[in-house]
Amino acid sequence: MAKYEPVLLKNVGVPDIRKLDVYRSRGGYASAKKVLTEWTPDQAVEIIKSSGLRGRGGAGFPCGMKWSFLPPDRKITYLCVNADESEPGTFCNRVLMEEDPHQLLEGILIAGFATRSTAAYIYMRVEFHEQFHILQKALDEAYAAGLFGKKLFGTDYNLECYIHRGAGAYVCGEETGLIESLEGKRGWPRIKPPFPAIEGLFRRPTVVNNVETICCVPHIVERGVEWFKSIGTENSAGPKLYTVSGPVKRPGCFEAPLGLSCRDLIFGDDYGQGMLEGKKVKGCIPGGLSVGVLTEKELDCKLDFDDVRKYGLLGLGTAGAIVIPHDADIRHVLANITRFYSHESCGQCTQCREGTNWLYKIAKRIAAGAGRVADLDLIVEVTKNMGMMGGLSICGLPDGAAFPIRTIVEKFRDEFEDHIRRQEPGRVEYMIKHVNPAAYELPILGSRSVQAAV
């Protein structure tokens, strides 16, 4: 097999690539100029639609189709770029903004023109301090060169671009929560319909796309639809950025065609290069925390939009893999996952607000050595009664909470039951009589000591 040539990461390592003149010397902004001077917005939409580009932010919705949902008679349209990247285990968008900021800005120019947007807002998580300054400097350079503002490339098209820094809320990665935050409100997802394409930012038609999705657009224009469709698998076209973290020899962000197996991502010479000495794989969360977990025997799962569902996962997600080593206590893994979702629930929907909180309490009690086999059944039952997929919630956060919690309990049930069988006798009864389960503090992952408020 021929060695894969990076596309999205092709400029990484090029000296001074963050500077506009260096980026342009490598063909930068040629695609934007071509689209703005030679194409119509409808042509641009059709090209992206025919390429099969699907959103890289988690849901995998077809990008061109999302653009086509905008009403034809609109006067004001907004483009929102989701650079929040709050999904645990994911840092591919950070790499793109940090290493090649003008690639993102060129994609914004094309996407803005295609959707006839009057303004683009890059919603960036506040923890990205360095990345914010890098991107702002690149944007200032682009403005000074006339690439944003009025009469772009001598045409009648005008586009303003702004960077908005969020406050670090996970739920603001959901597009309507992002829009609410952009408007200066609490980042609570909106009830839909109306969808953002009809009534989004400032109650105007709005498109929300992920950073990596936008970065694919200039390359489709430059290399063509057939090139893009030739990469990846059926129904999952194009290049993809994968991240891998955990006790692997080479954690980081890597580019490959869609359909790379989870095993190759961890053990491949071009990727993770295997586990650290003395470590083995117990499992892997392959697409960011919310998609669910794979066991060691399931690592041949292809990371595309279809194959992952054969393994009981929510979807591809962000392709941010978190490797779980063999010596990790699965009870503490579960408790950490439930703690995250309990903390990040916005609280609007009862089953999410209460469900994630109770799941955390149960998981803490199991981690403290006072679990019951019935608790495992209860966890599975609770996760099946919360979520947008069942028509029970405003956004998909409870679905994202349910899949990792449920899959880790179902796929590692024997290990949970073994821990429960080996618990200190009478521990459950003592906690019920004397200890408030909600007061238990989760031990640091790997710690053997658990303190409880009595």
C-alpha cells in the first residue's frame, strides 16, 4: 500500500507557516480566490455536497446538505465555526489552529461565500490561550491583506470574521448551546425546531461547522471531488485527523484516510507505535468519550461513520482515542466518566440532570467498595431512559453520557462483578446505615485509598 500523503497536516513543520506570505507561497488562498471569482454560491454548495464531506465534529452530518437547508430568500446569514473542542481525548482542532491557522481562515472564506454569510464567528474554548493569539494574529494579517472585509478579491462579496472565546462549558459544543453563548446568554441548548438553518444566531439563518470540516473545504476545491471521494471508505470519504492518548509510546495527532482501524491507530508504526513497556490494552474509547468503549478484542473496528455502530458505539465522534491500560481499575474509569457528565449537564432536562447525577453517585459507591450486582443493572436501565435519540431531551448530551457508561458496564461486567464479590463483607450495609453516598469523594485514578464523610 502506498504511503498516505498528509493533506490537512501537510504544512505542519514548515518554517513560519503561520505567516500569510509563507502560506500563500505554498498555494494558500488560491482555492478561495477561485471560488469567489469563478463560482456562484450554489455551485460551491453543490461541489461540497457531491464530495460527500461529512461533519468531523461528532455527528457526521453531510456538510453540503447542511448548507443547502438555508432558506433561499434570506438577507442575513451567519457562519459559526465550532472551535470549542471540549470532547475529552480530542485535540485535532487545536493542532489545526495552532499549526496552520490560515488553512482554517481560507476554509471560512469559501464556506462563507457558499452560504452567503455576512459574518463568521469562530467560537473558541477559553483554555486555548496560545491558539487564540496565533489565530487572531493570522486573522489580522488576512484583514490587512484584504482577504476579509469588503470587496474580497475584487468581487462584491463582503465577509467579516470574529473570534469569540467561550467559558469552557462542554454543552456549548452543541450547536444551539454555542449560539446561545455567542449571544451572551447562558449556554443552554435550544429546543428544536426551528433549526439553526432557519433561526440561529440572532434569530437569523445560521450554519455551524467544526474546524476540521471547514479545513477540508479548500482541498476539495483544489484537488476535486473525485480525489476526495477516492480517500476513505464507502459513505465515509476523505482524510481524517485521529488523536490517541494514554500509555502509548507515541501519543499525538495523526492524519489518515477514514476507516483506519483502532488497532492500527494504537499499534501502527506511523501512529501510536504500541503500548509503553509493561502495559497492555484493556480497552479503548475510540472517538472521544461520548461514543462508548471497545474491548481489546474489538480493536479491529474501523473508525469510520458506519463500522463503529457494529460494535455498539454511538458513532465515530471526533476519532479521539483514549487507551485504557490493563492495570486500570475499571470502577475508577466508570466513576471518572460519570463525574464528567454529571458536572457538564446543563440541567434543563430532568432525566439528564438527575440521571447523570445518580449515575455518578452509584459509580462512586461502586468505586468505594460498596457496590451491588443490582447496581450494574440499574446503571444500564437509567442510561436507556435518557437521551435525544429516545425523544426525551433537548440536546444529545445524555446520549453521549449513556453510551460510554452503558458500554463500559456491559462489556466489562465480569470485572465489575469480580470486584463486587471481593468487597469487604458488610461494606454495603455500613454505607447504607452510616454514610451519605453523595458525600463520597472519588479517589484519584489509581489510588487505593478512599475517604468518606461519615
